Amino acid sequence: MTTLVRTFMKENGNASLEAQIHETDMSYSVKYFINGSQVRELDFPSKSLQVVEAAVQTWLSGARALNG
């Protein structure tokens, strides 16, 4: 079962950015959206919620690209 833990949103110029942190089986994953369309999902096994939140904040600030 997957539980939505937290949602982050930011307007960046003409792009609407959203990241949803989900908890599943004692790990976290993040779904990334640009203008309402999911562009990527990343798993963060063995990472704390604080580490996952920091990764999301880095992406929202523009300092981290979603490659792949």
C-alpha cells in the first residue's frame, strides 16, 4: 500500500512544478510533475524522509535535473 506523505508545489516561470512523496513498504518514492504531467518517479530505498525532502527541494530550486 502506498501512502501520500507530502506534496510540494512551486511556480517556476511558466512551469508549474509538483513533487509528491509517497511511503511504500518502509521506503519512499517521489513522483515529479511538470504542468500537471508526471515526468518521473524515483525510489529512495533506505533513505530518511529528510533526505527525500532535501532532494525534492533541490529539484524545485532548479539545482537538480531529472535525467532519464
